[in-house]
Amino acid sequence: MNLPFAILAGLTAGSAIAAVSLRNLVHCALSLVVTFAGLAALFLQLNAEFVGFAQILVYVGAVAILIVFAILLTRGTESQPPPSIAAATPWAISIAVATFVMIAGAMLQTKAVPLASMTAVVEIAGQKMEVPIRPVTNPKPTVKSIGDKLMTDYVLPLEVVGLLLTAAMIGAVIIAMQERRPKSQ
């Protein structure tokens, strides 16, 4: 494990914990933005450029900002703050620890199989033969090739999704504005 990965993983995990444990909704939303950005940086470090940039555009650029705007538009009627420790907190912590232990145990028991030793049994003319499995050498899709596909073959679904998201945002703003208007009699 290299140092940049450790720093990004620590930042992402810390901001994720802050997003679920802070009491101020705006601080939770901003911690969620840092979590999304940390995940995008981890994807970029793993050479998954498209997933990293999509993470930045969709989650950091759209979803997190939408959450912040929704919180700021609907903050007028805040109720009493919830108790600092809910009744289900011990159950949640125990389930999280049990899940972590099971996943860590499965990872530690998994043995790495060298790619050169992988074989498949094939039956040809009644005889069974072991054939080595070779890795696929197809070129990786690049961000440019995925963008070309989106802008040529899939431009209609892309535009429909954009229109649906725009309509949802306008609807959310209209609903929030109607709630704030005083009712005249």
C-alpha cells in the first residue's frame, strides 16, 4: 500500500464517518461531498478514469450540490435535534463490526491464483483436454471512446436523462417555494 492511497483512504473513511455522525445537516452534506471526491480520487488512482470522472460529475457535481440546495431550501421548519445516541446505535455498531469481520475473514482466506496456472477442461471429439486460459488482450476503453459512444450512439438516452434531472430539480424548487408562501385567507 502506497502513501497516497493511504491518505485518500483515510480521508474518505473519515469524511464518511463524519457524514453519518455529525448533527448539522449542512456539515453532513459537505462531508458527503468530501467522501464522493475521495472515492473519485481512488478510482483515478486505480486507472479507472471514466468511473472517476463520472463520480466527480454525477455525485460531487450534481447529487451533493442538490442535497445542499435541498437542505438550504427546506431549513425553515427545523424540529428538536435528535438525541446524540439513538436506541439502535449499539445494534448498528455490532452489525457493522460483524460485517467487517466476515469480509476481512473472507479476504484473508482467499488464495491468489496465478493467471498462468488457470486451465479449462474442454471435450473435443469425446476426449477431455486441459486448455490454458490466456488473459484477454482487448484494449481498455478510454474516456474518449466512451464519450464518442455517448455523443453518437447514445445521444438520445443521454438527453432524456438530462431532461428528467432538470425537470426533477425544477419540481423540487417549485415544491419548496410553495411551502414557504404564507397562506392567505
